Amino acid sequence: MSGAATATRRPAPLLATVVTVFQVIVRASGLVQITLGLLFWSGNALGLIRVHMLVGLLLVLSLWALALIGARLGVSPALVALALAWGLLTPALGLTQDRLLVGSGHWSIQVAHLLVGLAAIAQAENLARRGKARLAERASA
């Protein structure tokens, strides 16, 4: 294998590792978010809301990183755009949810917040899977 060919193929394992790191961050932060959310719904650990917000930010930043890596690897531009936009929606809903439908209907906002967060996690997983598949295609070519 020539030096030029080696140089063009070397970044793939590193990029695959970077994708995996962001995927693990999303999974771990998602688990923390769901756990804290359940605690909040049950009226417990309300002093950890700021932690929930910070971990949510970490999740969104990881989603965006996976979207940008996916764009570089040729993942569908529609999926990349959706993830970038979803990364804006997720904290926007989280930061405003306490002012939406205040009263007996507020549970629906809490459910929407949960679903939006789960969708962010799913999108990150999808981008990671597609990015790794693109890297595998490149490695076998």
C-alpha cells in the first residue's frame, strides 16, 4: 500500500472511535436524563434540575457532533438537518416547559419533553450507526 493510500485510510479508525465516544456519551447522558426525569415526576430530587439541564446540554452537543460527522461522511442531509434542528428544539422545550400548559394539563408537556428527548437519543443512535456504516464502506473499498 502506498504512503498516500495509508494516509487517506488512517483517519477512519480514529473517526470511528470519535463516533463511538459520542454515542456512549449520548447513551450515558440519556440514561441519566431518564432517571432524573422519573425522579422529578415523582416529586423527588428537584434540587438536581440544574444537573438535568447540564446533562441535557451535553446530550444535545453530542447529537450535533454526530450530525456534523455524519454530514462529513455523507449521511443523508435530511437526517443531519433534522438532528441539528432537533438539537435546538430539545433545550427550547426543556427550558420553557414549566411555563407551558400550567395546571392539570401540564403532564402533557412533560410527556412531550420525554418524547422529544427520546427522539434526540434515537437520532444520535441512527447517525452513529449510519456514520459507522459509511466508514466501513470506505474501509472495504
